[in-house]
Amino acid sequence: MQKLPHIPRVANKYALTINDIKNLRVGRHDLINPNLFWWNNLCSAWFIFGVDDSKMEDANCNEYWITIYDEKAPRNAGKFTFKITRSSGVHPYSFEEFYNPKDIESKNDLVIQEKFLNTINQLIDMGILVRT
């Protein structure tokens, strides 16, 4: 059996899978602010962006994007979306369960899972994201 590069440092305290996260919805739009997110006028949405521990200039870095659209956005009004990618956004990184060794090919894969899950945990803790 394949081993993880290190013991996961972020607990999956809500026992979430990727499918569970796809089904989350925005609970409290009023808590979204520039201290947590950055605003994009072009698509009327708030974003959180994260990368693994490699340098962002590294073509092999993994990243995640979390998007919450404004309630009055012309498209996707009020919706929450996310994506996780490899190779600086070139390839989607797909997995269903966090920390499953079969889905982790490198330390960067594990680190991006930890960072993404940590951010999702925080957004749930704050009430910004809620289960449907």
C-alpha cells in the first residue's frame, strides 16, 4: 500500500468528501469580506486562492480556487464553486476522499488537500458555507 508523504496536519472534522463540498451552499453572504476573500468586478464574485508549498512560478504547483458569486451577479448569482488543479492550473486534480493514498502522487498533492480542506473547514465554522 502506498504511504502518504507525511501524516495529514488538517483534520477532516466534518467528514467531508469532494461530493459533500460540491453540495455546500452559501449560508451567510454578510460575513464575506476583503479580509478573507478578494473581489473580482468582472464576474461579480469573491475569491480565495491557495497554492501548495512549492513556488508559484513552479510549473508543478497545485492550486485551488474557491468562488462565491454575489447575490446579484449576472451569472451564478449566490452560488459557491471551487476547483483544484495541478501544474499551475493546467490539469484538474480529481479525488473524492481526502488523504486517500491512491490519489496522492506527491507531497504537493497532500499539501493542497490540507490547505483546501482547512479553508473549507474555516468557512463552515464561520457559517459562510453550510450543508444543504
